[in-house]
Amino acid sequence: MSDDASNNQQNNSSTSSSTPPPQQDSNGNVLEKMQQHIRTNKVDVAMWATRILTVLFTFSYLVPLISNQQSSFNKVLLSNAATSALRLHQRLPSFAFTREFLARLFMEDSCHYLMFSLIFFNAQPTLLILIPIVLFAVLHASSYSLKLLDIIGQNSWWGARFLISLVEFQASNILKAAAFAEIFIMPLAIVFTFRGKTGLMTPIVYYHFLVMRYSSRRNPYTRNAFAELRVKAEALAASSPAVVGKIIHSASLL
């Protein structure tokens, strides 16, 4: 019995000696990975943060519990301008006052939406103006949030992952809705100008914004939305009286 006891003690001691040391705290590893990611991708993380702020300020505009709607409206435009400026710096890091650089500048979607924020900063707060901004913010913030969740762990925060998957599944519809909102803001800008709720130059400048959106190389949705509206307008003109149909047809060619 004593021999068996001594053997058991030896086996236990050998087993304990062969047991690996406890692993480093996983939370510490996640924090270190997150810090490393932030250091490596400062601009991307900053854009993610400003997009989150855009969504939060839009919610504050819809539910004005803390601040008034005018303040929240301006904050949405400012956060969108910050996002656009960061993205523009990322796309065109070096400035050159040349014709070629300016041509490239005005072809960038981020330049378009930097202009958008400036155009409507002094306009009367209206939800339609915020719709394209917040839709783009939700789409891009969701995409980058998934990268951050992957750093935390592949199986972590499944609820957030499910919501992100819903956003990504509807990405095409979100971009389409943003494009139609861009178009419908044009008549709103004209009405606001006649009612004194925005500057006299707003419709003219916004028209140039729409021209740039129509010519965008990276986002064809505005161009497709115009084409879809033209088809529907021509169908409506065909089923209308001759005089009305001629007016609709002429308007669709503008």
C-alpha cells in the first residue's frame, strides 16, 4: 500500500509538472490587438468614429431629448464633413494646385459630400437632407464594425453581427435609397429658396452637386436612379393627355 501511495504521489507530481502554465488573459490580448489596430489604422478608425457620431446625432435629431433639432442637424453635417475630409485625405494625401489634381478632387465621392455639408449647413433642419448622410454612415460604419468585432473574436457579439449582416444584405437598397434622396432634395432646395429658408445660391450649387453624383465612377446609383425616374416619367407621359404628356416628356429630358 505504501508503495502504491508513493507511486501515486510520483504520478501526481509528474502530472502537475507536465501541466502547462495558465495562458495569458484573453482580455489583455484583445486589448493589445485593438490598440495595435488603432495605431495602424488611425484614419480608418477616425472615420468609423465620425460615422458613429453621424448616426447618433441623427437619432438625437429625431428624438430631441438632449439638444434641439437645429443643433443636432448641424452636428450631423459637421460629422459628415469630418468623415468626408478624412476620406478625401486618404484618397488624395498630397495637395497640388493643378488642373489635374482639381479634376481628380471633384471626381471623389468624399469631395461631393464635403460640399453637401457646406451647402446645407445654414438651411432649415429637414430630415430629407439627412437621409443620404445617415444611410452612408450606417452602411460604412457597419462594415468597419465587423472588422473590429473580428479582432475581439470570431464568435463574439453575435447580436451585433446579426444586425450588421442585415445591413450588408440590404446594401444595394440602402445605396439606392440614398441616390433617390439626393435627387428629391433638389426640388426641396428650390422650394426652400423661394420661402427664404436657405441661400439663393443653394439650388445652383446643389445642381452641380447632382451633376458630380451623376458622373461618379465609384457609385453608379445616382445615375441609375435618374434613368429609372426617366423611364417612369415617359410611361406616365404616354398615359397622360397630350399637353400634360408633352410637359412631362420635356421635363424628363432636362
